[in-house]
Amino acid sequence: MADDARADYREAFANAGFVGPLPFMAKPQALFFAKHLRLSRQARPAVWHKALGPSDPLIYKLASSPKLVGILQALIGEDLVLWGASVVTRKPGESHHWHCDMESCEPDGGFASVWIGLVNLQKDNGLKFIRGSHAYGVTVQELAAREGIPREGRTDDDVLRLANSQRGDAEIVQPEIGDGEAVVFDGRIWHGSHNDSAGVSRISLLLQYARSDRKIRVPDFRNLEWPFRFIDERPPVVAIAGRSDADANALVPPPGDLPGELRPSLHPIDPGSRCEEGVSFTPVPCFEGRTANAEFMECHYSILMPGASPHPPHRHVEEEILVVMSGCAELVLPASGGATEIVSAPAGAASYYPPYRLHTIRNASAEPVRYAMIKWRSSFVSAVEPLGTVIVRSTWLQEGGPGGPMAMTRLFEGPSAYLGKFHAHVTRIEPGAGYDAHRDGHDVAIFLLQGKIRVRGKEIPAPAVVFLPAGCLHDMKSVGTQTAKYLVWEFHKSARAPAPGLAAVSGDRQTPAKRPENGGRTAAG
């Protein structure tokens, strides 16, 4: 961050008690995080509701973004901890009455909070502050208690009168915050809000930081009035920057240690495989780890016996591709309003599911189904509208040869939730043909449905999965008697695509998706 910007932020923070609104993320990113916070089922420490930082990798990555950390260091010091991360939802007509945050209202400061608008932020439903009230040395709760004004009875007029008793030029200010924008405020400032919006809930994310020598205590939330009370148990705190003090707080490691880096691999699938007697579903792991383009990626294939389904319709934070490698399955896609779409999926059919898309698969045939899938996630979140659900029909597999030694047919491409570009195409290679060794800057997954290929000196027949991480040298040759036919998935982490973080919405934009020709619902091979 430039020195003049740091100075401007410090001056505003010292004088007014807050900075903003500031651009933090694009609206599609804000919408994604709102959905993630609503639908994710992360394991969370039991101490309190503000423990998303130590338990949710996406929220931790957001909270530790370098631009945000740089601003916070300029405001409260070089050594920082994240002690609170929580979703704040206000229903229509609901108020968050005037207050000072009990955890961070120590008179000598050292606390800062970042309030990020996610969904349905409008002109008059964001935070309100008493400008400069962080410097009063007393909380609004204490002054209200002296006059017998309960929490629910603190009107704007009452609070302004109390503020003027501390400083005669007090005023209420309400920054106009939009979806994806943030305001950074001192932990001692008097603030509140009211959702005046008709029929829509306002959703925001609250990230709370402290200088690492500040002791964090959990309030007794049964008592929201002055004098404050606290419980004995200490909350989990994550170090964000600089040095940390284990004596001051209960330090815990960041969530989700990164898995090992993936290497090139080939995974044959036995076309005659079946589950053991009495077992209807058997998953077989292929690989799991990280790549240059995805912080987590996992692949497995499964055997599904007649009449079986691996699980009820479910959703998860990862993106997913699924390819039916042999047999005939049905894709089950629940929709809003209670309707469910059933898609016939013979060998060669595939699907892409964005995060939190309800889905499952079932075998309605008389023979086993074998399908392979890859799931992935990253802290990158698309700044433009990402791809929706895509179904790839199996017609490409029944079509003839390439009409030449080799041919490729694009299915779709565009930004996905976690990738700057996600691309899919079909390749057909006649026996004896192929391409020379080269390196790609993206990860490549190949789902071989027909024929036999040689990759990196190793031969493998269909059905099979081949994974080639970015940067690995690889060639390809069709070495069987049949035309080799396979689906290719490319995982690109666009260097130009902004990740969430302060000022992330400025600069280069991602390229909009090239949707399947029928508008993004299905793509024919």
C-alpha cells in the first residue's frame, strides 16, 4: 500500500473512528460468499458463533488477504490476530440497536472490525456511527444504563443526546455501503443499524481483529446491558501478521493445512468391476492434493450397483465434474419449488456442478455403473458471473472418427466459481496419431472412454482417468485399434482475475463465459 494511502486511512480512522466504504469484492463474489455462509456446514469450535476464522478456509483466506492486512497494520499495528468472523443477517424491519462491541471496547483501543456488505445492501440499511465516539472513553451502554435507557429503547435521538454529553459536535453518519463494499471501524465506536428494506434480508460478513497483545474475552450474551459480563472460556484466535502472544490468547492454527502437490498420474478403471456381495456402492480413490491452479483437488471413481444411489441429493463447497465411464446412470437434479429433473446418462455423459448445487446419481439399469469425478476448491472466487450447471450429452462418443488424424471439439469454457477459466472439449485421435511433448500452464484431466493411449511413455486402455498438472511435460498417442475418444477438462487460474480483497474490483476483469449454445444448461458433444 502506498504511504500516502496509509496516512489517509490512519487519519480518518483516528478522527472519525471508521474508514470507508471501500471496494472489497465484485458483486458475484459477494453473492457467492453469502451462499457459502448460508449453506456450508463447516466444523466450528463450540465456544461461540464468531469462530468462522479458525474453521472455514475460505473465510480465513479472505480475512488474511494482503491488501486488507496492510490497511489493518496501518491502523492498529503490525502484529495482528483475527478473533472474530461471523455472518450477520438482518431481516426486514430488524434492528441492531446502538451499542459498542463488548469484546473490543477497552478504552486504550487496539481493535478494528471489517464489515463487508454481501447481499441486499441499500442506501439506508447499512451501519450507522457516531463519528469520533471511539475516543469518548465510555460505551453507549454505560451512559444509557446511567439514564435507565434499555437496549431496545435507544433511539437515534437518545444516542445523539448521550454523544453530545461527551462532545458537543456529535453527529450520526451512515456511509452508503453497497454489495461487495466494506467499512473498517474502531472496535470502540458507537454503532447500530436498521434494515428498512421491504421483503429482503440484509446479509453481511463481520471480520474482527486485534493487536496481538490484546486479550480477547467472550461476553456472556445473556446480559447485553452494562455492566458487561464475560465467561471464563477463551475463544480461538488465529495469528494473521507479525508476532503473536500465546499468553494473551488461545492461539489456534489456520484452518485446512494445504495437501501435498499433485503429480502426473494414470488411473485405469476395470470395466468388469463390481461391488462385493451385499455392497451397493464402492468408491475407489485416484488422487488428492493441490495444484498451481486449485488449492484442493480430489478424484475418485465409483462402482454403483443396480438400483443404488451413493447418497441422497447433497451439496458441497467444491465444484465438481462427473463422467459416466461405463453403464447407464441417471443424474438427479432437484430444483427450486420441489421439482426434480432426471437426466439419462449413458457412458460418455458428464456433468459440471457449481458449488452448492444439489445433485446425486443413481443406477436405474440392470448392470453396474462406473463413474469418475473430480472435486476442487480454491480461495479464488470469480469476480464475474460464473458457469452454472452444465450437462454434456453422450452423443460425442457415438459419433464417427475425426475425419483426419486428430480433431478437438469445444464443449464450453468460462470462469467458474474457483477458476479464471474452466474449459472442456472432446478429442478424437485415430490409431497411430497423436501430438508431441509439451507443457501447459494449466492442469489437465483426461477421461478416456474409448481406445488406448500412450501418455508420458505409459499405455492405458479405456476406461481410465489421466491427470497432468500444470508444467508437466507430456505427449499423447493413440496406440489401440480403435479411435481414441476422451473428454478433456482444463483448469486455469487466471493471473488477471481479481481475488476478493480491498480494491479488488478495480483493474483487469475476467473474460465472460462462452456458454453452451443452448444457454448454459446442456452441452452436446
